[in-house]
Amino acid sequence: MHITCAVAALFSPRATTIARSVIIAGLTLILLIPAMAMGWVRTPWARGEHHTVVQPIAFDHRIHVTGLRIDCRYCHADAERTASAGLPSTKKCVACHSQTWMSTSLMAPIRRSLETGRPIPWARVTQLPDFVYFDHAIHVGRGVGCETCHGRVDRMATAEQVAPLTMDWCLDCHRNPGPRLRPLTEITTMGYRHSPSDTSGVRLVAQGDRIRRLTDCTACHR
Ligand code: HEC
Ligand code: HEC
Ligand code: HEC
Ligand code: HEC
Ligand code: HEC
């Protein structure tokens, strides 16, 4: 008698509703957590877009690029020649920042670098995972401007990452790079406008200087 009562209570409409809600809530959570995690890694925030990094010296691209009109390649000379763009050696800074300037505490890291012979420990802003192969020289040499991947560096008080740097982002251009290319004389220009009449990318292809559409996995994962 008692047992049937208990069993009946267990399967009463109310208990069943509660049990069902608990199971549904549990399942929803199990599904929701990975979905949220997958959503999170795709946010600009998780990818490091627009993060600002604290540097040993508050180097300002606006002063040096917009104000003084120094070409990117004076400081990032390797961008045209090698896989990495590289950061300037301390000598490049000292060329302009005379001894008097150097006595300020702002410039202490430059003095320390000269004394020890160790480079200024700039923190990285833009970085791909190790399993991705990237090469500056090939992009720059084919007419992909710095601005296309790094944005308006001339307007940045602190360098920041503006592109998502995801595989989709790379592939989006690799599927059809032509319209994104600019004349090689405009590689470091900031605020370059791609006009419909500018067919430099298309022209490169037409001249037999073929631009490949690199979408094979092995292009970037070697
Ligand atoms: C006078 C030297 C100088 C010039 C000119 C210069 N830069 Fe820089 N750049 C630096 C220094 C120093 C850093 C490292 C500190 C920082 O991140 O701000 C840097 C950092 C960067 C970074 C971030 C690097 C990273 O870790 O991911 C990018 C991107 C960059 N520069 C692009 C450019 C572009 C594009 C131009 C031309 C429009 C340019 N720079 C001109 C000195 C220079
Ligand atoms: C072509 C010359 C030149 C080069 C090369 C150069 N600078 Fe400058 N920099 C200047 C001038 C000129 C100013 C001052 C601009 C002003 O006051 O409007 C300046 C300003 C600065 C300031 C800001 C000072 C302040 O009072 O806010 C810092 C920091 C600085 N430079 C760091 C560097 C570093 C680090 C490098 C090497 C990566 C470097 N500069 C390379 C000419 C140069
Ligand atoms: C096709 C996109 C693309 C173009 C074009 C490009 N960069 Fe980069 N840049 C990147 C990526 C991606 C990284 C991160 C590389 C890594 O982590 O291996 C990077 C890194 C850098 C760095 C950090 C130091 C280094 O060598 O990794 C600097 C400085 C830089 N770029 C400057 C430039 C300048 C200056 C130009 C133009 C002359 C330029 N980049 C053109 C995508 C680009
Ligand atoms: C705006 C266009 C553009 C973007 C963005 C871009 N690329 Fe490229 N990439 C090119 C062009 C153009 C070439 C040269 C194709 C050729 O040589 O025919 C190239 C070539 C390459 C090569 C050379 C392959 C080889 O075997 O020589 C690698 C590696 C590469 N890209 C990786 C990347 C990665 C990784 C990213 C993203 C972080 C990226 N690219 C983003 C346009 C782009
Ligand atoms: C143009 C360059 C490029 C090509 C081509 C490319 N990848 Fe990627 N791949 C990347 C970059 C950049 C990342 C890093 C993305 C990130 O950190 O968000 C990546 C990440 C990955 C990852 C890590 C998981 C992830 O999504 O972050 C895998 C797996 C992968 N790629 C597989 C492939 C396969 C398979 C192919 C061929 C069908 C391929 N890739 C072609 C650039 C490329």
C-alpha cells in the first residue's frame, strides 16, 4: 500500500514536470557551455583585436609617421626582404634622439639598451600561432599594403591589432587577391583608396606575373 503511494508520488504529474524541467535545464547547459565558448573565441575581444599593449617606451606612430613622415620601412626594414617585418634597433632611435633628449626618464629604456647592448623589450601586438606560416616579403612584394592588414597605424597612439587574423580572414583574400593589391609604390601609404579604375592587381595577372590563389592547406600549414 505504502509502496504504491510512494511510486505514485514519484510519478505524480507535478514530480514529472519537475524532473523534466531538471533534465531539460541540464541538457541545455551541457549544450550551451560549448556553444558559448565557441562564440567567445570568435569575438574580436578574444582574438586580441584592439587590445592595447603596454610598451617599455610610449612610442607613438602618429608623431613619427604622420608628423615626421618617416616611412614604415625605415623602422620595419625587413618587411620587404624577409618573413618577419622586424622592429627597429635602438640605433635607429638614437639617430634622432640626441643625448639631451635621452636624459629624460621617458627614454630610460633606450639608455639601458645602449648600455647593455640588448634590444628594447618591445611587447608583441600582432602574433599568429606557431603552426601558421606567414611571410611579409611575399605579401609586400605582390602589392598588399601594410594598411590592408595593420590598419591606420599612422593614427594609432599605441599600436593595436585591427584585423581578426583568423584563417577565414586570410582565405578571404587568398581566394581572390587581385582587387586588394595596390601599386608597389603605394605599399606603405596610409589612407590609400582602391579605385575601380586602379587595376594594378589585375594588371599583374594579365602581364603573366601571375598571382596565385593560395588556398591549399600546405601554403600556410607546413
Ligand atoms: C620611427 C620608427 C617607426 C616607424 C617609422 C614605424 N614604426 Fe611601427 N613600430 C615601431 C616600434 C618601436 C614599434 C614597437 C612598439 C609599438 O608596438 O608601438 C612598432 C610597432 C609596430 C607594429 C606592431 C608590431 C607588433 O608587435 O605586432 C606594427 C603593425 C607597425 N609598427 C606598423 C608600422 C607601419 C605600417 C608603419 C608605417 C605606416 C610604421 N610601423 C612605422 C617603430 C616604427
Ligand atoms: C627621424 C627622427 C626620429 C626617429 C628615427 C625617432 N624619433 Fe622619436 N621623435 C622624434 C621627434 C622630432 C620627436 C618630437 C616630436 C614632437 O615633440 O612633436 C619624437 C618624439 C618621440 C617620443 C615622444 C616624446 C614625448 O615627449 O612625448 C618618444 C617616446 C620617441 N620619440 C621615441 C622614439 C623611439 C623609441 C624611436 C626608435 C624606435 C624613435 N623615437 C625614433 C624624432 C625621431
Ligand atoms: C597580408 C597581411 C600583412 C601585410 C601586408 C603586412 N603585415 Fe605585418 N604582420 C602581419 C601578421 C599576420 C603579423 C604577425 C606575424 C607572426 O606572428 O608571425 C605581422 C607582424 C608585423 C610586425 C611585428 C613584428 C614581426 O615581424 O612579426 C610588424 C612590425 C609589422 N607586421 C609591420 C608591417 C609593415 C611595416 C608592413 C608593410 C611594409 C606590413 N607589416 C605588412 C600581417 C601583415
Ligand atoms: C589582402 C590579401 C591577403 C591577405 C589578407 C593575406 N594574404 Fe597571404 N598572400 C596574398 C598574396 C597576393 C600572396 C602572393 C601570391 C602569389 O605569389 O602569387 C600571398 C602569399 C602568401 C603565402 C606564400 C605562399 C608561398 O608558398 O609562397 C603565405 C604563406 C601566405 N600568403 C599566408 C597568409 C596568412 C597566414 C595570412 C593571414 C594571417 C595571409 N596570407 C593573409 C594575399 C593575402
Ligand atoms: C591563407 C592561410 C591559410 C590556409 C590556406 C589554411 N589555413 Fe588553417 N589556419 C590559418 C590561420 C591564420 C590559423 C589560425 C587561426 C586563429 O588562430 O584563429 C589557422 C588555423 C587552423 C587550424 C586550427 C584550428 C582553428 O580553427 O583555429 C586548423 C585545424 C587548420 N587551420 C586547418 C587548415 C586546413 C585543413 C586547411 C586546408 C583546407 C587550412 N587550414 C588552410 C591559415 C590558413
